[in-house]
Amino acid sequence: MSHVTSAVRTPLVTGGKTYADVTEDISRQVEGKPTREWTIAFTISVIVLLYGTACVFWTWWEGLGVWGLNKTVGWAWDITNFVWWVGIGHAGTLISAILLLFRQKWRTAVNRAAEAMTIFAVLCAASFILMHMGRPWLAYWALPLPNTFGSLWVNFKSPLVWDVFAISTYFTVSLVFWYMGLIPDLATIRDRARSKVSRYIYGAFAMGWNGSAKTWARYEYMSLILAGLSTPLVLSVHTIVSMDFATSVIPGWHTTIFPPYFVAGAIFSGFAMVQNLVLIIRVVFKLEDYITIEHIESMNKVITLTGSIVGVAYLTEFFIAWYSGVEFESYAFINRATGPYWWAYWAMMTCNVITPQLFWSRAIRRSIVWTFVLSVIVNIGMWFERFVIIVTSLHRDYLPSSWAMFHPTLFDISDYIFSFGFFFTLFLLFAKFLPVVNMAEVKTIIKSSSEKLPVSVSGVAKGERVANPTFNKDVE
């Protein structure tokens, strides 16, 4: 009597991979020489970084007057870029922590790259904090340190001080989470290393990992503890960033909807950036069997949900501005849509509200090209959202005689370009010297979520199975 089977879920690992295949496929880019594509991309990133670094130092040397700021618009591209980069960092923590707690298996192939993206994005955001201080050598004044200046302490009532605590905590926990997940894979690279230098370096960072049952148990406990610590951070960090604006009395900022609205927007833009990075990684490193269409579709569903939440938030803002009966609040929103910055507002609405709705189509949701293009559009739209919130709320205040326009200068643009050079330089170094997919976690889902159950001798690589037909029998 033959067995009748039904595929309940589409496999997350295709190609009938064994455990040995997983190790070979993912370790290949770490152990091999840099490819031509990687070298070209890294060279471009370093050139952009060097140009941006020169512009940042010139900004500090000359002062913030080289930016397009004026007496009315005191915050513009600097804070826009800060909020944008912090938002991008949110997807990594959500994939790592919340999806781990909910036991979502599709996270295993994308969590490593997403966590790395989080850390590098937070560093880029922190660079804008230092930039807009103007005097970065006094940055430590933002910390509540004992000092020799008498009773000079930070103002704990200021959301800018809350930012310091939120971002530093977020960075620390994300870094520890990312590094903890790397340890088993670093040990694998250590054990496969052919040179003494590689074995020593990877061995030092593997911290004596021996793969025993007790070691794995402690690893699992620590992952759950860090996931529990990280989950509140997904909500709290961008909530505190939103309070930079929501605790003020400026029309367009003084609203209680900002915390959930900013968190949804952060996850929205973060997942879009993960898509862009992951789609490039899967092609360049030939990881199509591990980062499958199922992973891409799952992330597109999250983008559709969070994009819809952001769209509802935009409409709610307009309704509350009208319902409040405050003419200044109403004018702030009418000015956004019809004033001199109307083009930025409608770019935001098109990119963030209308465009993601295309993902309701299954064909578009599962298309590589459409996903990549729409993810780029989403991140453009989320940058415009931050620009609209910050600049349009400031440039026309209560006194018409003080109304002004903000026009970015070369240094506004160049300092933003610096952050891209910084981000992609770090990400490319990560992609070359560390496994971009979590080998250890992918192996845990091979039996339950692969296209075909592994053969009985699962330590044998695919090439050896082809040579020996006794390993090619299907498991019934």
C-alpha cells in the first residue's frame, strides 16, 4: 500500500540539501577569495565613504552654517536622516526577537543579514547625532556622568536625553544578540580554516565553542533571554524617537499618535531595506535554495501590513487636525498637502500608501524584480515622510513674518551620502568575512522544512551522493 502525502507548507530550504551542503554553500564566500563583484562594490563604497568623511570634517570645521538651516528651520536633513536610519534598524530586531519568540521558521535564513543591518543602521543614525551637535568632542555631555562643572547634569525631562539611552541600549542588545548567534558558525569556520591566522582569529571569536549538548542548551537559553530583552526595544526605541516631536507644542508634531505610527513606519522601512539587501545577497552568493520565494513573500506580507497601518495613520492625522478645531493644527496639515512642499507630501503618500498595495497581488508579491523596485520606493517614501514631518511643521510657524524655506546645500547632501558609504562598507565587510546566513539555525529546520527529507547519511555532501547511488533513495 503506497503512502499518500500532502505538502502542508511550501519548503523553506529547496534543492534537497543535507547538513554538509548547508555548511559548504554558506561557508564558501567566507573561505574563498573576494569575487570581482564584491571588490568593485567595496571599492565604490570606500570611495563614497572617504568623500563623505571629508565633507563631515569640513562641516565640523566650518560649523553647521554650511547646512541649509535658518532661524526658522533649525532641524532638517540631519534629524530626517537620523530618524530614517533608526527606523531601518528595526526590522533586524523584529526578525531576531519577536519572530523567534513566535517560532517562525522563515526567519532563520534572513535573521543574520537583518541583525547586521540593524547594527550598521544604528551606527549611521548615531553619526547624525554627532554631526548636528556641531562640537562632537563634547558629545559626552549628553551622558549623566559625574563632572567638575558644579551641578551640571543632563536634563532628564528632555526626549533628546531619552534618545541617548534608547539608542545606546538598542545598539548594545542588538550587538550582543548578533554576536551570540554568530558563535556556532564562527566555530564551524574555525574548524574548517586552512591557515593558522584564520583559525586563530575565528577561534578567538568563537570563544571555545565545542558543540556539546550543554553548550547548545545554554545557547538556546541565552537566545530566549536576549529575545525577551529585545522585544520591548522594538516598541520603545522608535517610540522615544517619536517623542522628540510629540512632546513639543509645534502644530504637526504635538500628537499622541506618533509612537505607534513611528514604530509601524520603522518596521515598514526596515523590512524594505532587508528585502533590498537579501535579494542582492541571494544572487551574488548563490543562496537561492536558502533564501527562497517563500521568505520574500513572507517579508512582503509584513510590508503590506505595516504600510497599511502607516496609511491609516496619515488619514488619522488629517482627521484629528480637523476634529481638534485648532486652526494652527489644521493649517499645518493643509500646508503639507498644498503648500510649497506639496511635492514631498505627495511623494510620501504615493510611495508609502499607494505603492505597497500592489503586494496584495500574489504574482507581484512573489516577483523578485517587483519586490526589489517596490522596496526601494518604500524607503524613498519613508525618507520623505520624515522630511515632511520635520521641515513642513517648522518652516511656517505662528508668525508669518518668520516663515522661511529650507533648501539643502551640498554639505546636507554629502553628509547623507557619507552614511551610505559607511553603511555599505560595513555591510560588505560583514558579507565577506562572516556567514550571511545562519548555518546553525538553517540546519534546525532541514528535517521539517526542506524540499526533501535529508538522506539517511546527512553528513554526506550532494556531490558524494551523486557519485554513490545508494544515497539517492527517497525516504518513505
